[in-house]
Amino acid sequence: MTSAIVSNVAALVLAVLMLAGAMCACVFKNLLSAVIATAFVSLMAALLFYLLHAPDVAMAEASIGAALTTAIFVIAIKKTTGSEEK
């Protein structure tokens, strides 16, 4: 019984952190900060999937959602902001 309560509380905390990260990503003016916030949301989603006993989905979310997508966004931001500064 207590492990179920702890699991539910942890899932609720992760969901609240995901919502806070998503709101931060929408509010941030700096694109790099917004990308980092979305990576945080994806990482929290991966932890939530792992907590819900879906480790395969958690690994896919962590590797593709948090790592690869963030890297692609950061590279795109770095390549496009140089043209604005000139």
C-alpha cells in the first residue's frame, strides 16, 4: 500500500515538473533556454515512463526525445543565429 502511494506521489511530482518546464519553454525569449526547457520536459517524461514500468518507452524518450531532438535544435539555433547577428 505505501509503495503505491509513493509511486503516485512521484508521478504527480514528475507531472507538475513537466508542466512547469513546458510553461517555461513557452515563456522564455531565448531560444536556447526554451530548447533546454523542452529537453527537461522530455527527460521528466522518460522518468515518468520508467516509473510506470515502461522501460523501453523510457529509453526511447530519453534517447530520441531528450538527447537527439535537443542536439538537432541546438545545432539549428547555432547555425541560424549567426546570420541574424551580421
